[in-house]
Amino acid sequence: MSSEQRVLIIRHGQTEWSANGKHTSATDLALTEEGRAQAEGLAAKVAGETLSLVLCSPLRRARQTCELAGFGARAEICDELVEWEYGKYEGLTTPEIRLRDPDWDLWSQGCPGGERPDQVGRRVDHVLARIREIDGDALVFAHGHVLRVLTARWLQMAPAAGARFKLAAGSIGTLGYERDTEVIERWNA
């Protein structure tokens, strides 16, 4: 790892559930037509990048985004990049969940039957350790909440700090350094 290293993160393009605000972890949805267009548009945004490693969640929406952006042949599937496990809240919107539990907060509590923030944090810490071992930049295709936790951990923050980094479907972020300090260089591009 060097203080010149960058990690480009890409959230998968739109799915039917992401368009409707439904929490989606293990449900393996395909991209919508809008999501496919978003993914195809990513190719130009990352053209010319010199990458030493490309990682992708095994879930279809991330794999499709990776392929349509032109990185399918280079990507390594990384199970630790699957989305936060929502357990009993899979497929529900936040307002629907709060009808059941008005005080629910994903970032501090996690989900019943699913993962807690510290569990997601440990997963992404393994991904970041792998990235820091390479010489060069990395590109990661994954999901909104897991990438927000990855960003928080890159910044040396607790997993719950990911709540502060809203990440749109089909968008790119760049994590890097200012001198020796981990920073966000670009967000929601």
C-alpha cells in the first residue's frame, strides 16, 4: 500500500427494489433498463484508469454492472462484498420497517435475523486489507450499504459512520489519500 493508492467504488445500477426503496441483500435481482443504462455509462467514467485489482460482489446486480461497464473479464468475485444481510427486513422499505419498530436504525442495530454493523465492518476490513496488499489502484463493484461501510472503514471510522455517505445507484466514488490521511476524493459521480 502507498499513500498514492486509490480505491474506486461503484454501486450497482438501479434494480426494481432499489428504485422503490426496498432493502435488498440476498434477493438476487437483475438491473432494470435504467440500471443497465447507468452501468453502460460507467465505462466512460473509468476509462483510462490503471487498475491492479477489480473485485465484484457475487450478486447478479453487481456482476451485471461490472460486465456492462467493461470489467467482467477482469473481475474477481469477492463474497465479502455481498450487501448487508437484512434478515427479516429483506424486501421492506424503511417506512414499512418503522411501522413494526418505530425506533429501528440500521446503522446502530442492524437487522433481526441479519447482520449487525460490526459484522459488516469486519467483512469490509478483510476486503480493504487485501486491497492494501496490492501495488496500485483497485476497483470494487458492490452495493449501497456495504460500500458505505467500506468507505467509513477506509476513513478509519466506525461502520455506523457509513450512514453519512449516501450513495446513489450506478454511481462512482473514489477513496484515496491527502498526504498520509485517507480521504474521499470523489463521491456520487
